[in-house]
Amino acid sequence: MNLLEQFILFLVSLVANTFSAFSGGGAGLIQFPVLIFLGLTFGVALATHKVASVALGIGAVLRYFRTSRLERQFVWLMLLAGVPGVVLGGSVILLVPDRWAEIALGLLTGGLGIYSMLKAQLGQSYDPINRSRRGFYIGGLVLFFLGFLNGSLTSGTGLFVTIWLVLWFGMDYQRAVAYTLTMVGLFWNGSGAITLGILGDIRWDWLPALLLGSLIGGYLGAHLALKHGNRWIKRAFEVVTLLISVKLIWG
């Protein structure tokens, strides 16, 4: 790629990952379609996007490192339940058509945004619930399913993790986004990148610009999330979910 194309990739990645890190997911809404528009096939674009998304997690971790309140039990839950789902989803997606799955995911994503809009106090305070063994089992099962979606689809799955942590475990948006960015952005996307890299192809010459944009965007978005708090994150979450819904349904 020439320098102009690399610069365009960097800007796309920066914008996509800044919004993603602030709202709790959705980088694929902008970044993935652009990769296809620039000439990559679906499988190659997906694998390249997953590798670049790992830098989003790294950037977020760098910002959250000093202020993180992540609990060890949730870190292990998201690793043990989510990563196997990501690997399974990444193994399956290259074998099956995904149009109907994208439409269904788009409808569900839009529903999440509308639900959040109707619940004014959703995710505005930290009210721990479902911390029993049964609660963790159910929570882990859903996280496995969300990991499968993360490995097999491109847009919006981080948002599902964010809203699940809010709804099931009673987290506020700021805390839930911190888990999504660090665990999904770094470990889930890393597992998906490795899986798709082994089974498919990656455009390595496109990655420098994408990685730099993801790294800076992840740090910047995490900084904005910490600075502006739950209400702004909630609004950003609702906007991004509705945009992703439209994108997935209408392609």
C-alpha cells in the first residue's frame, strides 16, 4: 500500500477504536467494512481486523492500568468461558455463510440499544447481583456464547458483553466497559486472531497502520470513558448499538 492508503487505514482505525473503547464495543462497524471496500475478501478482512483489534485491548489496558478495579473472579470467568467460545466461533465462521446470523444479530443489537434507552438508570450505579455459584455458571454460559459470536462475527459483540455484565452482574457501564476492553479487546480478540490466522490469511502489510490506530484509539477511548462516566458511556452505547443494528440488517 502507498502512504496515502496507509494514512486512510490509520484514520479509520483511530476513529473506529476510539468510539469502541468509549462505548464498550463496535470497532468492526467502521473498520471491517472499510477493509472489504479496499479490496480484501471477507475471510482475509476478518482475520486482519481481529489482529488489529488486539491493539485496542493493549491501548485500553495501558490507560486502565493505574485506575482499574477489575476483580480476579471476573477476569478468570471471562477467560475460561469466553476464549473457548471465540476459538470455536473462529473455526466455524470460515465454513458457513453468515448473512442470516448477521440479520438476527442486528435485530438483537438494536433491541439492546432501545432497551437501554428505555431504562434511564440502567448501568448508572454499581449494584452487585448474581454472585452465587449458580449466577457465575449462568453468566459463564452466556459469556461462552458471546465468545462464539465474537469469534465468528465482526460487529457489536463487545457491546453484548458490556450489557450482559450490566444486566446480569449489576455492574455500572464504566466498570463493564473496562472488562470488555481489557478481556475482550486483548484476550478474546487475540484468541480469534490466532485461530483465523492459522485457518485463513492475514494481510500483514496492512497491519502497521491498523495496529497504530487501534492502540491510540483504545487508549483515547478508555480515557474518555474514565473522564466522562456512566451517563455519557450509556448514551454512546445506545448510539453505537443502533448504528450497528442498521449496518448488520442492511449490510
